[in-house]
Amino acid sequence: MISRRTFIGAGIGGGLLASAPTVGAAPRRYPRQVLAFYYPWYGNPRTSGRWFHWQGPHGEAPRQSPTFNHPTLGTYDSHDPAVVAAHVAQAKAAGLTGLIVSWWGPASFEDKAMPAILAAAQKAGLKVTVYLEQQKDGAAGAARDIAYLTSTYGAHPSWLRVDTRPVLFLYLQALRDLPARDWRKAAGRAFLVGDVSPRETAQFAAWAPFMDGIHVYVLAPYVKGMTPLQMAAWANRTYPTWKAQVADRLFCATVIPGFDDTRVPGRPQPRPTVERHDGQTYQTLWDAAIRHDADWAVITSFNEWHEGSEIEPSREHGDRYLKLTSSAARRFIKG
């Protein structure tokens, strides 16, 4: 993520190994969801009075593009209700069931976009949760943030839940900022889906028992430089192992169209880039999510333009990735 998030790798996890539903089979423990990470951090002077995330190095209007692809909507503002409505309509039409909204604390720029996102999601029939990105104020800060989220938004009919438990996603940095045990205490009965990397064996062993589910934010460190055929073989080798590692927890399989954050300043080189392969990367990873019977599919991302992982319509790709999502999401939900 540009300017505030430092790339620190990706986490992955697994969960309940469930067979495809059959006539007379027990209900799936975790009803299927197709979720996308959503970034409400873009701003322009017309709506917000200044540039956010599109700007040049000194806050000025962008002199050259900070992204490889360019949104059809232009350099939009995430606080513009028309933009939010357009995004929610696109997500719904593409078969998404919900959005995981990047969240940086009470009264943050991203937090101020939440009411409009929830209102639009309710009209469209989508669910919403948040991605807690960091926690610099320790256990007290985590308790404060979660209390704020649950009291301000938790009762909203569009909030994503497992049974009656509100869902919260935790980014890997948040879990590095605060021990998982403390997140669990702060979260109470909330359903926590953590970004935990099995590459970090000690952390994985320490974090996983306190999480209800495990996800990966981005697959780039794992599938960098691979062809689609190699990605499929990688998933066939890796997903069963990851699912076994987390026993009966929620298994989220991540789908990316590609990844390239080489225009984000300050990230250590070389970067783990993933080619789109004319849509084949996205289709291959969707096939893997379906083949390995993931509980939820999470898309990285709807609109993280700086990392080249967006499926939002662009001048370069049109709405191709939304169409691909629609087809794959139907197959995934059907099981």
C-alpha cells in the first residue's frame, strides 16, 4: 500500500476441509463468501479539498501516473457518494458478496468513508467488514478501536457475520504490532480472520490458536515469476498443507489478477511481481480456490491501484476482470 503500508510479505492459512455439497449432506460450516479488499483512501481537491493517494511527492496534483493502470472513473474521491455507489454496483454485478474495507482508526480518512459504503452496500445487498491495518497503541488501542467499530457500525444490517459474530480481518502488520492473544481479548466474541504467514513458523504457531480463520493478503511472494501452469501446480502442492496446518479454522483462498508495486517508493528491491498473463493468472487462481474447496474466496484487490492488483475497470483492461469474476464467483458459490 502506498505511503503508509510497508510491504512485509504475505500471510496464508487454511481451514476446514469440506467436500462439495451433495444431496443430504450436512450444511457447510462456513457459508461461502466472495470478498474483495477495498480501499477508500483516494481523494481529490474537488471533493476532499486535497489529493490523497493520487498525489505527487509533495502533495501536488500528479504530474505522472503513480499507477500502471488507470481507473475508468479517473482520479476519483472515495468520499464521493456517486463513486461509492458505482463501486458497490460493480461489485454486486460481479458476484461479490462483500467488501473488506481498509481501515486506519477512528476519524481517519478511510473511517469517514464507512457510512457511505455501508449505506450503498445495504441497498445492493452486499456485506461489509474492515481490514485493521495496524495498531501502534498496544492492547488499549486495540480495545478502543474494536469497541469503536462494534458500537459505531457493528449493528448495521450489512456487517459481515459468521453466525451472530461480527467478522474482522487483521492485516499482518497489525498482528506484528500486537500479539494475537491481545487481539483476541480485545475482540471479544468477534470472528477474527488473521493474515498469518507459515513462512514465519514461530509466529504462525503463536498466532493461529487465537484466530478463527487465516487468510493471505497477497500471493506475490509465493507465485512471483510463475506461469499459470506453474501456479496451478503450486496450489496443488501447497493448499492441502496449509489447510492441514490450521485444522478446522476458516480457509480463505486468495485470488489475484496480478501484482506489481514497483512504482511505490521505498520498498526493498527486487519486488515480487506477478504477470497478469492476459487474464490467465486470475482464472488459474480462481480454479485453485474452487478445486481446493475454500470456504471463502478473497480477491486482492478491488482497487489497490498502486500495487497493480485491481479488478476495478480500467482504461487498459476495461471491465474484463469484473466479467471474469462474475463467472468464477458463480462457480464458487455453487460449490
